Amino acid sequence: MWQAIRRWFDPRELRSVGSTPDYRFSLANERTFLAWLRTGLALVAGGLAAAQFLPPLPLAHLREAIAIALLVLGATVAIRAVDHWARTERAIRLGEELPASRFPAILALAVAAGALLLVIAVLVRGVG
């Protein structure tokens, strides 16, 4: 684990493996990383907005739970983004198959589940 984290911060180590790839592949990998980072920032912003601007909801501490879930999800996305970037860059340099990831599907399911919970909360508030 520490070796993987070290790779995030040491570009010399990353460049020491394999051969220099076509720069377009490295730039595409970086654009993907930045897109994931924007997603993480958007989730963090949503968590802060939920904490500050949502009115009290019918269930006790639901607003806080939503905010914390969004903040944790945003942090997870950011950490996953840098790890995936480093693993993909290494695979490109070594000419290996790109690393597969279930994270996009897991993130989509988590966001969908959160949206359904919010729909239920809105309906409960509207009916009650």
C-alpha cells in the first residue's frame, strides 16, 4: 500500500519503468484523472451545500447524514482517481492491459441509492 502511495508523489519512479508512451495516451489518462477529480470536488461541494442549505428534514439528522455521505464519497473518488491514474500510467508505460475498475459502477449505484432515499424523504415530507 505504501509503495502505491509513494508512486503518486514520485514522478521519477513512474518514469523509470517501461518506455515513454505516445504523449497522447498520457494526456488522455490525465484528462480522465481530472474528470474524476472534478466529480470528487462536486460531491464535496454537494456535501457542504447539504450541510449548510438543506432545511431540516422529517427524519432526525438526515441532513447531516446526507452531507457526511457526500463528503466521504467525494474524498473516496479523489483518492481512487489518483490511484487509478498512477496504475493506468504504469500499465501504459509497460505496454500492459489497462487496469479494470468496478468503481464507476459502484459510484453510480451509490448515487442512485442516495437519490432514491432523497425522493423518499421528499415524499414523506410532502405527505406528512
